[in-house]
Amino acid sequence: MLTERVEFQGPHGKLAAKLDLPDGLPRAYGVFAHCFTCSKDVLAANRISQGLAGHGIGMLRFDFGGLGASAGNFGDTNFSSNVDELVAAADFLREKFAAPRLLVGHSLGGTAVLAAAHRIPESRAVATIASPSDPRYVVDALLSEHLATLAQAGEARVRLAGRDFNIRQQFVEDATGHRLAGQIAQLGRALLVMHAPDDDTVDIANALRIFALAAYPKSFVSLDGVDHLVTGREDAAQLAAMIAAWSGRYIDAAQA
């Protein structure tokens, strides 16, 4: 397996990325969207993408704008820009290699994948891991105590996952302005929803709502004992194997 460092243009500047490639010709390409305030090198993104490469799928994982090694100010980004960056990632793969047929998203990255899928026409399979059913969930669950400050001052310093970030009112307005129910119902792609029943960051009710809204073909996997960030190496390997096995009939059929 080979991992290449690449970059492509996003709405806020250059986006740093890694392309995990299998030995030999990839059977398909995919994009992995990391969790909120994480990076392409977080354990879940790294291990699951490399695991999928081991199953023959070339995976592009990248830092959203203002995070990791990507350009931009995190305070200027929002859910809409994340979706635009996913589309830019697909455009990059389409131009340089082949358009992605698999889209995988972790936590809020999965929510962004659901919103971006219809703008990536070649995509055939979408997998979400511990994802909110709507971006508003992040505002309600993580930013609720800062909403008054954000509304009054327009910006607040928020501690998330042990690090401080500048969050601006525009992020709140953008996140609360999205309603994904219609997009999920009309996804038009095979969907795999994966979630741990005891996830203490994103309640499993989100996964149940995504699954209920979506049309068939769809599948649901209960990730018993898996923490929200998928920090266990064996857990990540198992997720990669399940995604590869499940998506095979859709991405291979598209190739044929």
C-alpha cells in the first residue's frame, strides 16, 4: 500500500490531503470526510482509509479548511464550506484519477457527505459513521452555552476536544439553516449507517433518523463497544472491512 501527499484548491485556499492507494490498480476511488475539528490524520480517518485501500479502494482524505495543514481560518468556515470542499475533493479525483464512487464520513463529516452526495454524480455508495442527522446537532450539543456570546459579540472562544477554537456567529447561522431530511430521503445512492448504541457524543437517535428517512437500498450496523472517535485499531479495521464488503456490489457494478 502507498500513501501519497497531494493538495487541491478549496473555497478558502489549498487543501492538504493524503491519497491511500492499494497495491495494484484500485478497483474504485473514494473520499473520507473527517470529524468536526479533527484532521485527515486522526486515527479513524487514517486507519479506516488505509484499511479500505487494503481492500482495493483508493481513498482520498483531506483536512477541511482551517484545520490540519490546509489553508484558511477555521472561524471563516462552516458546514456549507465543508460540503463545497467535499465536492472539490471529488473534482480533484475525477481530474487526476477517477471520480469517487464511495463516500465515507465520520461524525459531522458523515453529515457533510450526505449533503454533498447529490453534487457528486458518480458516487454510488455512502457510509456514515457516528454522524448527526443534521448539522444543527453540533450547535445544540456543543455550542449551546456559547450562543448568547456568539449572538452578542459575533464570536466566541470554544474548547472542543481539548483544543480552543474561534467560532463565529456565521457558523451557527449556516448550521441551523440546513435541513437535510429531503436530501437524505432523495439520496439516490446505497446508504450504510454505522453507529454505536452508547455513543456519548452523538446520540444514536441521529442514526435511526437517517436510516428512517433514507430509501432502500440501505443498511444499518450497530457498532457495539466502539467509541465515538473509533480509537481502537481493531475497531477501525473491522469498520473498513464492513464498508468494503458492503459497498462492493455498488462500486463494482458501477465500474462494470
